[in-house]
Amino acid sequence: GLIVLALPFAIWGLDAELGTAKKKNSSFKEIFVWDNFNLNVLSLARLFLFASRDFWFEVPLPFFLRSPNCDVLGPDFPCTPDQDPTACDDGSTCDPSLSFCANINTGGGCGGPGVGRTVVGAFLGGYIILYGQIQSWTPQLVTGPLGQTPPNKMTEVFWGMINCLPTMIAAIAVYVSPAFTEHRLGGMTAWLIVIIVTFAVIFAINSSIHSYLVVKYAAADKVAVSVGLYYMSNALGRLMGTLGSGFLYTYAGGEVNAIGGYDPGHDATLGLAACFVAGTVSSLLAAVITIWIRDEESGLKCGPCLTLVAPKEVVEVEEGKEEMEEEDIRKRDLAERTVENIEVGEAKRLE
């Protein structure tokens, strides 16, 4: 209703030229900014950076959190619809056509904690809030104190490599930790909270650095086009991660053995682990691609007392000093040999 009321003002109140290009349409070459090497490389890295999150966050994580324990499903757990709702564990329901506890959503698999929708929503919402806050605080709390402001490509490579760690540890934990293999709800919850909070913090730092670099590398007269290309890569990475995660989560885990003839769905635990592996590979690719960017003049510091990569001008000065010292040594050796030759010649002349 409010939109209908606003339409007359939009139709007769706005300038007809609003939003109309004043010049000819942009060509593909102009849109994709082929002549800006650093921006193109950063955009490609951005694609894999955001795919590293969405390979496990957007689809697999919510389904995993909702999926029930595989061991409490099937004919061994009979129930009746008029029975106490708690007769079946969280994530499962009493199917009246089967008269036993069944998976609410077999497409989501089984093997997770089976928490409710409200808890899942709060968990994912908490991640988004934490991610946004850390991203805005990064210059004040992280890169500034570490001497990494303003960031360069070395800063992003450094944090990009660190970004691989949470998902790599998560994949290992989901594959081998008794918390997941033996379905220990407390341990499983603790692992997920620690890993996801850690990833949110590190990922936010990476995203903040990327947001600075895209403006730094954008051409002064093509900022809008440059930023548009960059965020198009961002969207493509999210699409790739979301589609890929659905495939991996569903098929990488394999089917769970039928329980008394009942199929509870695929193994959600192994599916989630595969998605964490894909996220780790994607993070690594993003960091490696960033190495191609030509922006290492300011080096990389990690605090006031530790320099990981010396600034280029400092390196050149030190190399110049070394060359001068080597030249001085050569001149000194030549002078000493000359003096020796003169002394030898003088001695022979006196003889």
C-alpha cells in the first residue's frame, strides 16, 4: 500500500534524466577494467576468499545444526503421535505413518546436534554481528597496533594464510575428534563455537583489508566501475561456494546404513568436514593469488619490534651499503697490493 502511495511522487516528481547515462554505454573492456592488473588480481582473490566462507556457512552449517543423531532414529525407537513430544530427540520427530522416531529432514542428513530453528538462527545471526563489528574495528585493534596500516598486498597474504587455519582445524576435528565421531553433544558444540568465532574474527580482518585495497588500486576516474567489478567477483565467489557446498554436503559424506529398513539420509558429519576442506583450499588459493599483486614496497611488520618483510627502499639502501662496503674492500686490497709492489720494486732497486 505504501509503495502505491509513493508511485505518483516517483512518476511526476523525479527528473526523467535521473539514472540515465550521459555518455555512450560502457564496453566490456571498460567494465572489466582489463588495464588494472592489481585490481583484477585482487578481484580474483576476493572470489576465492568469500567462497572459503560460503563453502560451509550458508548451506551446510544450518543443515548440520538441525540434523539429529543417526543413532536415535529408526524402528528401535518406537513412538506414537500422542506421546510426549520429547519421546524423540531434537531434530527428529515421531512419524505417524512409521510409528518410530524419524529424521525431520532426510535431505539435511543426520549426525548433528539437532538444535531448533531459533537456536540456529541466533547462532548464524551472532556470527554476522561479530563479523561486522570486527571488520569495522580492524584498523584500530589489529592492523594499526601491528604496524600494518595502511595495508598492502603483503598484509593480505599474511592474514590470508592465517585464514586457512580455522577451517583446516575444523575439518580435522570433524573427521577424527570423538566429539563428532561418537556424537558427544557438549564437545561438538564447543568445537563449533570456538572454530566459527575464530573464523569470523580472522575472516573479518581479511575482508577489511580487501575493502581498503580495492579503493587503493582503483583508478581515480573509474572508482565506481572498479568497485563494481570487485563486488561482482565477491558475488560470484559466494555463488560458487553456495552451489559447491550443497553438492559436497549431500554427496561427500555418503549414505548412512539403513536402520531396520529406514533410510535416515546421508552422513552430515562427513559432508560438513568435506565442506571445511573445500573452504580451506579456497582460502589458500585466495592468499596465493594475492602474491601476484605488485605492491610490496612498504614491506610487512608484525608489531613495533618485528619486521617480517623489510620495505623495498630499506632493502635497496642496505644492498647499496653492502655494495659500497665491497667496493671499499676491493679498493683497500688494491691499494695494499700497490704499496707492496712499490716496496718490492724499491727493495730491488736498492739491491
